[in-house]
Amino acid sequence: MHIVCSGYRDPLDQNFRDESASVVKRAQKSYKTASHGAVTLKTCTPEVHSDSNYADSRDGTTLELRQRHSMSSPNVLFGLPQSVEKVALAYFMSAYIPGSHYEYLPFMYRQPETEILSATVRATSIASLARETGQTSLTEMARRSYAKALLETNATLANTATTTNDTTLISVLLLSLFEAIAWSSPRPPQSWTTHTQGALALIRIRGSQQFKTLIGRQLFVQVTNIICINSIQQRKRLPPDLVDLIKLAEQTDEGALKYKLAFLTSDVSNLLSDIDEGVMTREEVIRATQSLDAQYVSFCESFPPAWKYQKIRLEKSRPEVYGTIIHRYSSQRIAQLWNSCRMTRILLNEIIHAHALHVPSQYGTPIRTLAAHNLQNMATDICASIPQLIDPSIVPILPDSRMNSPFAPFTESILESTSPKAVAASLLWPLSATRSASLASEDVRAYAVQQLNSLGREFRLPQTENITIGHCEFDALQDGLHMFYVS
């Protein structure tokens, strides 16, 4: 979850109409012209490292990710036909940004003196179009633009006058987004983690000053969310200085609930670290994990009415719906918040169940039964959140008396303004968590696999097929889909 700046929506709506289909068609016509104008790179500068195992999933050819580039010839990196750059930018702003973590980007992109931001937006835009069209030539162009963006970013970071600028932090975040978009190998790219650690270093440097502006607070929450997810994924403690910054942010910002989630995540990562270090008995692990699970329940119960969801029972089943119960949320962002809590509770109850296997049955059996029940409920609720986000028209408009949550009537326009790519990015990881939940019922896991494959095709992400058919040895914490969830 992060702060929503409603003021950034107007420039997006006015300047980037959602015409993804026509954008892709124009790109497919124009990319060939761009590839004919490619220039051989001559002089060498330090190599740009990315995922060394990167392979194009469509033609099976390996792409070299150590790009060499010429400092003396900017036209080499910016020699794309203007139409291709404009097509890529329009596609990126319309297909990726609405409803994503970067809703502030159109506003920031139009501010003066944003050369570094222009470079990273250019690279990420072309990468997004390359994934959509499947054109290797566009992928190579994106990599060259990425190399230039890295140089621009490094130069900006080396300048103390620009290190703490908002555009510098945004550019580092966009570099991580580029890595997620360009990801094609079985393992998540190490460079994604490198960029997220760079973002963490920047919010440390920015200190308390970043909390004085709306964009500063929003960027802080965005980076904090990434680091929190990383801490759980890597089973490492949240850095103490980040915890101190979160406490300071909580004091200066009225929206305390979003920081409460960060503190809960910190407790989870601390617990995972303690378990790995073997400093707790099984009984202590069970008690501590049950306590954390209860805190997540209380946290969700503390949500304001506008954050609650409505349960709707369909009169008959539909193939795109698990069972007959679906959820209605006030926004995609709120649904993502709920699913974040559900995924964490799945993890916690798996831990409880696993450790309860090794305590006397008179104590362990009821503990395991409750843990399995909690996990099944969380998995079912994740599945119930899917239909509205994929197709809001599935959710019927019902009188308030038929809802179980008393908040203002929902309007479909809220979700209609969210791009399909942002929706897919917010659902891939929760579905993977459901798919890999060993205690969940077979039918709920089968539904998660079905929807994960469908979204993977929509998102042009072949890794989802490897994950769902069991060719990937990673569970949801290791399968790489968390990159899209937080990037």
C-alpha cells in the first residue's frame, strides 16, 4: 500500500489515452525501421551487468546482457526513430502506469530538468513495448537505453547536489522495474535486488526531509514496501535504521495504518530469522506465530469502512469464479492490501502447522486443524478477490442491504481507470501463494493455477507456466513474481 496522489491522475488522463492495441500495432510496423538504423557500438566503457541467464522465451536465443556503449556518441543510444520512442512512451504510460505504484510518474516526467528521469523512462518504456510485441530488436534497443540510463543514474548519484532529488530515487526504482519487465530466466535477476538496495540507500540519505512533501512520503512508502517484502523473501531482519525512519514517518504522517503494516512485516521477518537461527523451541515458535497471526487479524479489523470489502453470492457458478462468492473492493489498491495480509497469514499458518506436527497430539492436533482452516480461508479469499479485478462487470450491482459491509456504493469507474497490466501485476504473486499453499484444498489451488496461467499469458510472462506445471523448484517466496507485486 502507498499514498495515493489524486492530483496526478489528470495529466495522465489528458495526455495518455489508453490505446494499447493501436500502440502495439504501430510498434510492430515501425520497429523494423528502427532496427535498420542500428549503429555498431565502438568504444568501450564499463560493462552493464544484468541477469546473465536471460533468454528470450519466444525464439530460445540467448541475449547478451553486458552491453557496451559509447560515451562520445549519444546518437548511438538515442538514435531510435522518434515515432518508436513516442509509441513506447504512450504504451508504457497507458498500459503500465494507471493503478500501479508509479501513478505520480506522468506528473514528475513533465517537470523541468529531468534528464535522468527521461533516460530511465525511455529504457523502461521500450522494454515494456518489447515484451508486448515480442520483438528481439526492440529488446536490444531497450538494453542500449538501459545502459545509457545506468550511466545517467551513476553520474547523478555521484553528484551530492542531485543525490537526494525525487527524480533520482524514481529513476532507481524504474531501473528495478526495467529488470522485472525484461526478466525471462527461471531465477529472478540479481540486478533487481541491487536496484532495490540502492533505493534503500537513498531513502536513508534523504532522511527526515523526504517526509515534508507528498511525493517524498509516497516514494518512502513505495521503497519501504519493497524492502519489507524483500526481508520476508530473504528471511532477514528489517534494517534497524529503516525501522527508525518508519517510526519518524509515522509521527509526521496522519496515515498511521500503512506504517502499522510495515511494523508487522518487520515482526514477521524477525520471526523467520529467529527460526532459521534456531534460537526458539517449537512451542515458542508456535506461540509467537499465533500471536503474529492474531495481530494481522486485528490489523484488518481496524481498517476504516471505505477499506472494507463486500461479499456477494452469485446465483449460479461461473468458470472465472471460484465457487459462488466474490468480493467487491473500493479500489485495486485496497484489494492488494488485503491480499498482502492474506499471503502473510498463509505463510504464518503454514509455519504453525509444520511445527505443531512435532508436539504431542493432544496439543498439536487442534493447533494444526485451526491453522489449516485459517489458511484455507485466506486462499479462498484471495480467489474471491480475482473476478472483480479482472472484469468489474462480473460483479453485480446490488442494493446495500445485500452487502455485508456498510460503506459507500462502489462505482466501476475506479477500477476501469486501472490498467490491465497493473491488475495482473497485483494478482500474480497472491495467486502463486495460493497455488503453493500445500494445506489449501485441491480445487482452490487448481483455480489459482488456472488464473495464474491466464494472467501470465496476458502479461507475456512465460515463467508462470514453468511455475504452475512444477518445472520451477521455487515456492511463492522464491518464484520471482514478487518483483511485479512491488515494482
